[in-house]
Amino acid sequence: MRKLALLAVILSLSASAQQRGVFLEDIDKTADACTSFFDYANGAWRTANPIPGNMTRWSRRWEAGEKNKNQLQVILEDLSKRSGYAKGTPEQQITDFYRSCMDAEAINRAGLDPIRPLLADIDAMKTRAELLPMLVKLHNLGVGGPFGVTSQPDNHNPNEVIANIYASGLGLRNRDYYTGTEQRMVDIRAKYLDYVAKMFALAGSSEDEAKKAANSVFAFESRLATAQFTNVERRDPKLSDNKVKPAELQKMTPHLNWATYFRKTNVALAELNVDQPRYMRALEEELASTPLSAWKTFLKWKVVNDAAMHLSDPFVDASFDFYGRTMGGAKEMKPRATRCVETTDLLFGEPLGQEYVERHFPPAAKARMEDMVKNLLAAMGDTIRGLEWMGAETKKQALEKLSTFRPKIGYPDVWRDHSSIAVTPKSYYANILAATKFHIADDRSQIGKPVDRSRWGMTPPTSNAYYNPLMNEIVFPAGILQPPAFDVNASDAVNYGAIGVVIGHEISHGFDDQGSQYDAQGRLRNWWTEEDLARFRERGECVVQQFEGYFIEPGIHHTGKLVLGESIGDLAGAKIAYLGLQKAQAKNPGRVIDGFTPDQQFFIAWGQFRGDELRPETQRLMVQNGPHPTGKYRVIGPLSNMPEFAKAFGCAPNAEMVRAQRCEVW
């Protein structure tokens, strides 16, 4: 036994000495790192791995996300081989939910039946007085529009939770799709009208009735859209900071009895936030003047569209054809099993996540991540202290904020109790409603209470990360802590170049154009001197102009102000991660692997992690809607600003990957 134990130690030491470097097979050796680093780092992988028909983008990172779902499917199918689980246990809930979702025959046999009673209730409305009770009923079931209510920490006292009233109700992504004059917007509106009409026809309307209904819905949504924030306005937290008392909200929309609404939705409150007062005033006009018949048509549309992906195949196919194919560019739908896994994770992510973590997130991975986060927080502190453009008083405030950062890694310390959700293998839509009502009630129950800092905004298997400015926390679910983002068998240089930049990115969100407006306690408060704030914005403008010059196709470029926060995050994240690597290598010096120096491994790892190939439709969707640049520019954008990159690859001063006007914020 002693010999075997000694052999295990020797093999372990040998494995640690043979750490993985970058993915050699991904590198396009015909490309020049100083000219086209995106192609150099991952071009060979993208050539060998075209986007699957059911995906809208593809890279090692997105492939890893789909592998997570395959692992979840294995878990669900393993657990489903057994029966007799006690009612309300995680095993019973996730297996019965998954079984009900996989029962395509029963779902198709039900057709429209799951939502038919709700549509009949809407049809039965005779007077405007019935509108409020119907909105209450729909909101209690998770049907959106034309406004929503959720919990959020108070911008000015983030230890307390208040209600937030937000704008909702659009079937298209945002107001630009309703107001834009570009031909692509005109085309999408025409296809959206066809889609709405098709769904009304599937719900039983005649062809003529369906077209009239579609026109009514689109006119209604267009009026709502014009009153909503632009994408850039949404990024300004001060615009959405409008704390009011219930009586003030009542004055904004006198045609809604808010006391009744809050009583019937079990929301207890003294104060609340209204994210878009201008929109609420426009909603009041609709409440006052829009005929009840138009309201009924709109509400029926919301019911059908929200339920579509959980109904029979004709509804699922129509929904995918518009949102997945037309808007996103996907060529085919994902298999039912994958979709059922996604929905199980969405609604039962923590019960399912407990099993996922046990199988796929070992303690060694969490320990190494904790060490990396510690190094990167220290690197950010060094960066702040070394800034020449920031004065002493602002530095003091920034360092105080950094000291209160709270990292969350892998999974919650306290698992949320889902046991009250009644789940049956016999009725998929009943399970959807039961889980949805649980999450809505759970969210509402937080209002008026102290903030529960143990809660997570993502499920453990999610391949993503986030920063919450009101909680001043950075969160990294176990799902993203897998190769290529993070690998316990990879070199420090590779891990710092991939997940390290993600960690630095999330840290820097606390100091981007949005996060910089929140202080160490998470309050929306200016902690900058006037001079330092002006210098900060000037440096941000450099990033804005850089990304305004990045085109995805002729005539369509990124909106610099829309992607500013994420681009500052990538730029600062790469710098912080590089400094963090230096700290790690001071204890454990890196080495050349496969001919690449640690610095080269670091930069190539970022290019291989972020090397997304995207469909044209997806790129247009991102540029139109999202705060994230496309993958190519997330790779080359920050690195072209770093002298360390140019030095690592011996780039000439006039190389394409060396910006003449270098942007540096943090």
C-alpha cells in the first residue's frame, strides 16, 4: 500500500510538471500575430469547427457551454433510471420535470389546451375595470407586459430591498426595431407581423382575424417602444434611479389602482423605484384611451408568445423560426433533450446544480480560483495606486471600494429551498407554471427585507460570470470554470489569459462607466473629484472611438457608448490579469511550453477563449442590442492597446495590432 501511495504522489508531481499550454491545433500558422491576431490565435479551430446548425455562434468557449448541458443531461438521465424519490426532494423534482418535458407525445396531444382557459378569461373581459385584475393574474403567472415588478437593492441603501417597476411589453428586442429606418429594421418588422399573425392563427383565429390582431399588437407595441429608453440610455444608472412613494406612482398612472395591485400580488412596500417615469406616463395614456378590445388582443398575444416554446410543435416551430432563425441566424433547433436540460437548469438550477458541482467541480478547482481572484484583486490595487491621472482622494475611495469586493466562486454557500414546488411527470405546462409562480413569489418575498447576500443571480452550471454593483460582488459559477476558461492542468499563463481576464473583467466592472458610479457600500453616489471624473471620461472616450471604428459589415459598426462598459472591462481585465500572472510567477516561475513563452501563452489563451465565430444575423443582433462587442473585437480590441502584447510577439510600431493612439483607462 505504501508503494502504491508513493507511486500516486510521483505520478501527481509528474502530471503537475507537464502542465498544458495553449491549444496548438487552434493556431493558424499562416496568419501573422501582429497583423491578424484573431485568426492567428484560433483561426485553425474555427476552420475545422464550423458553427453547428443549432447554434448562432461557436468557439471553444461556447462548445464548453454545450458540453455542460450534455453533462447535465447525463445527470438527469442517470437519476431518471431510478424512482421512488421522496416528494419535494431535488432528485424527485428535477427528474419528474425533465420527464414531463421529454414527453413530446403528451405535449403535442395537449396542443393549445394549457393556455386555453387563460385566453378565454381575457376574451370574457367586458369592462375596463377588469383590466387590473387580469394584469394581476397574468403577472402572478409570469406573463410579461406592459410593465413588470421585481425586487432590487435600494440604490441609496443597498442593504435593503425595494420594489422596482420596469418597462416591458415588447415582442421585439428594443425600441430601435420599431423606430429604425434601416432596411434591415423594415424587413424584421414585416417578418414580425407575419409571425404574430401566424401565432394567432395557430391559436384559432381566422386568417383575416389573425392579420388584424397582428396589426393591432404591432401598433400597441410601437407606441410603448417609442416611450422607452434607448440602449445607450439604459446604461446610465442615474436615469433609472427614480425612487418614489406609492402615492407618487399613483399620480403617474391614475388609471392603475396600485394599492390593489400590490395587495393582490403580495408585495409589501413603503418606497419603490420606477426605472422609466417617461414610459409610465405613456402607459397611462394607453390605459386611458386604448380600447379594451386592443388591450385584450395585446394580452392574448403576450400569453401565446410567452408560452409558445412550452406548447405543441407548431407553436415551438413558429417561435424558433422567428426568434431563432430570423433574428439569431440558427439553421435548426436544438434537440428536445438539450432544450429540456436548459429549461430544467433555468427553473431548477440549484437543485440540479448540487449534483453538477459534486460531479464536475472538485475542491482543487475552487482553491485555485480563490488564489487567482486574490492575486487579481491585489493587481487591481497596485494599478489604482500607480495611476498618474487619479488624485489621492479618489484613489482612497477606489481602494476602499476594492477592499469590499465579495467574490463568489462555484456555487452558493446556502442552497435555495425549492421543495415547495409541486412537480409531476404527467403535465409539463403545469410544472412550468408551478416553478414560475415559485420564483415570482420568492422574488417578491424579498421586498421590504434586508438584502440576502447569499443569493446568486446565476445557476451553478451556467457558463458565464457577472458583477453586481449594488452588492459589489463578482460571481463565477462552476459552469464557466471548465476548459478552455479554466483548467487545473493548464499553466498559470493559460489560466490567467483565459479565466484570469474574465476575473479582471468582472473586477473592473466595478470601475467602468456604470460601476464607477457606485461606492464601496453599493450606493449610487459620486465618489470622484470633479477633475478625476473628467479625466476618467476622457479616457473612456478613447475606447468609444476605438470601437466606433470596428465594422461587422459595410455600414454597420459597433456603437462605442453601448459597448463602453464591456470594452473597459476587457481592456482593464487583460491588464489586471497580466499583472496577476506576474504575481503568480513570482512564486511559481512560468516556462516555455511548445515553443511559447508564458507571455505568449497568456495572450493566445485569451484569443482562444474569446474566439467566437458568429452568424451574420447574430452579429447584427449584438451590435443593435448588446453591450458586448463581437468576439473578434473582444480579442483584438484590448490587446492592441497593450505594449506587453507587442513585446511578446515582436510587433513593429506600425503593425495593425499596435494602436497608434493607445487607450488606457485602468
